[in-house]
Amino acid sequence: MPEAKSANLCWGQHHHLLRYLRVPAPSRHEAHIGTSYPLPAGCTVAAVRAALTHLVRRHEVLRTVYDLTGTAADGRAWPRQVVQPPAPQPVLEATTEDDGTPAPVAVIADLTRTPFDLARDWPLRACVVTTGGRLVRLHLVFNHLAFDDVALDRLAAELDELLAARTEGRPAVLTPVEDQPVDLARFEESRTEADIEPALAHWHEIVEKLPSDVFSARRRASEAAHSASFTVPTLLSAARAIAAREHVWPSAVHLAAYAVTLAAYTGETLVAHRMYTSQRDASGFGGAVTCLSYPTPVLADLGGDPRFSAVVEASATRVSQAMANAHVPYDRVYELVAEESARRGTQVRVVAELNFLDNAPRSCRAKRDRYAVNAAPADWALAGSDSYLRVYEWADGITLALQALDAVMDADAVERFLRGYARLVEAHRDPGTDLRVSEAARLIGFTPPEPRRTRSEADAERTGTAPAERVLTEVVAEVNGLDDVDPARSYLGAGGRVLRLPRVVEALHERGWSAGLVPFTTARPLSALAHELVPARG
């Protein structure tokens, strides 16, 4: 058997791997992408199976598994992607008939909710639904670790062509595949510190200026979470009108509106969040079918009470800078934040997230404004974010979808945030309107929060070298190749690498101790974490 093709994970996958691993297995379906796929008239189950298998041969990402405790070129533990040989794509078949077999809704729910075994499962699952032997629809479930929106759009277009060609009895016409994910990963492995230093310096400069917690004045103890969406058909033309007037992309208008609304809610003039940013242009591998997007830190300084047009202009600059400097390993940016937390002696929390999603040419299916309260996002709430705003652009409208921890935003605040955001953008459709941030805050309508002093987390100092602490510091040193590990520092502050955490957890288990991955990503000292280790079972 030929040796498997492998490489390190691509840089754009680092965030999605860490996010997938930090939540309990039953909640990992939150990172799965499911879609019911339209099929051409006359399409058969055999044609679907053949088309998917063709894509598996063509795109290595569809037959890739992940060795989370693999070994990199330097001999140290590092997650690896391993390409398996081509084989038929597994396709489940479910019928709407009452024949004693599981109904389609049950089969699809199981495909969607079952976590992917990264070491064994390919990142695509498929189910065809039939009635009386006739194909009705195709449902696909993707693991976000392997795909971003651009990759999914390309796969969908190629599946369209393959199925159309089969039903029409003609050869399929597909664009050649220039780069596979392993090609991108090997290019990234060849990059030196000098190559990525300018981009890392950009992120370092931003991280140094981040507020420790933009929600500090609003934060409270709560374990609940909220989700709602607000579809506004007229918001599409309003955002485009502002963008045209200011000579920017509509994304800059939305970035500005988000910053101003966040400032109105938090009472802060220096607001920070994360924005999902594509690495495709900066990497030079724009056509690669893999995940090339991760959240980068964004800082908006609204001091001096600027007008909205000035915030839009600054936002356009931030978008351009983010995209130009995006091609760096996500774990390096994550570790910059950890280093800044250690320097300040308090956790720097920048986990409010913003994402732009292009759903055109599909319709929002709304003739007028539509507000909807969604099911509580219990699984998303375990993933480490404070809030997540998605801006969906349809052919005929905009949907603003917000998920938020109750610890930072209650249900009423979620609704007021979405409506205030839309009101702010709509107000600036008029060329004569250019509100200052303070005026925009009054339009949005939040009562400013009372200032609150924050305290850093206090971990009790413990003396002596307990067995758990000694084992923990030895494992951290061994896995990361460190000569000495100070237990008074955090894992990242002591020099640990975040992507080596799967191997750290595995090595601790081998020595008789159980630990979760999440505590090691905080600013808590190793001495405190050692006292939370428990003897491993079995």
C-alpha cells in the first residue's frame, strides 16, 4: 500500500479544530454544516453516488482524516492531515414510505448531530431521500474544519455540473484542480519566521491595544444564552447606498454599524471583537478546497465622537488590513492574546464575533421586516464566544442573526441590538445624515451601563510540589520541548503551544491523570490547574 499523503493542518483550520475540541462531543454538531441539495429532473440515486465519488477522487479534502497527536518535521507533537486513497463516498438511503426503516428526518438528524471522529471519518456525510424508489432530495453534512463558504460553493457548483451532465448524457466540464490542501499546508510549512513577521507584527500591535473585556460593564453571572434573527428587506439597498457614497464595500458599512452599536450597548469608546477573515487572497491559494477563514481581532477606537462616515472609512481600512495580513497561523494570533493577558495579569477576552455570509442569489422570502426568536443556542454557548452576529446578504434583503450569552446580553438587549443596528444603517441611507457616535447611541436607544471596576481572576497560591503539579509541568515541558516550566505561569505563558494541547491531554492520561483542553487556554497558572487534575479511569 502506498504511503499516505500528509502534512500539518492548514493555518486556516487551527481555529476550527480548537473550537471543535473545546466543546463536549454531544455539542460538536454546532460546527457541522448541513444543506438539502436541489437535484435536477431525472436524477437517480446511482447518479448521485457516482457524482459524489467523482468529487472524492478529485478533491483530497473529501477523503482526509486528522491525526491530532501527530509529529511535525521538528519531531514535536502537531496535528496533521492525512489523505486516504480514493474510495466510494458512503451514501445512506432513507425512504418516506412506512416500511419499518428509520424515517428520513431521523436519519438526517443522526447524520447531523453525531460528532465526526476526526481520526477516522471523512468530513462529508450524505443521505438520499426516496419515495417509491424515486429520488426526492439529497442532504449533505460537512465538517466546518475542512470547508469554508468558498470551498462549499465550489463543491456545490461541481456537483451541479456532474449531475446535470449525467442526466443530459454529456461529458462534465470542470475547472482543473490546481492546489490540494496538502499543497497549501506544505507551502505554509516552508514559510520562515521572517516571512510571517510583518503580518504577525500587525496583529501584535492590535492585541496590545485591546480592552481586557468590552462587556465588563454589562457582564453578570448567568449560564443561559439567546438567539434571534431580524430580516429587513430594505437594509440591503441602504447598506449598498452608503457603500457607494463612501466608495467602500458593503462589509465596511456593516463593520462600522456593528462597532457603533456595540459601543452604544457597552458604553465603551474602545471596542474590540473578532471578524471572520479569509486567507485566500493573502495566501495565493484562492482556489483551494479547504477552510481558509478564521476570526481575527478587530479594534475600533471611537474616541473623539467621530461621525458615522469616518467610522465607515476607518472600517474599510481595517477590512483591507485584516485581509492583507490574514495569512498567519491562527494559533500564533491566539498566543499573542495569551501573552498580553499574562503581561496585564488579567484575561484579555475578545470573543464577540462578526461574520459576513453571501446567500445571493437566494431570496430572504420576506416582504416586510421580520423578527424571530430562535431556540436557545445551548451547544453554541459551550464554544467559548460571548456573542456571534452573522450578517446574511440575500438577493433581496439582509438578515441579522445574533447569538449571545445571557452573561453579556439578555433577550431584550438582543432584540434592541438588532433593531438598533438596522435603524442606524437605515438612517444613513439619506445622504444628509451623518450622525456622531453619541447621536447614534441615542438613536439605537440603550441606557448607558454603570461603570464597573473589573478584577482579575485570583487563583490561590499553593506551596509544595504535589504529584499532579510535578507531572503536569513535566508533560508540558516534554511535549513542547521546553527546558523549564514555571508552574506559576499559564500554559501559554510558560511557552506551551495551543495546537499541542491534544498531545498534552493524551500524555497526562498516559501518566494516570485526566484533564480537559479548555482550562489550558486561559490565563490561569499551571499550579492552579494541577489541583484540578483527576486520576484517570482505566
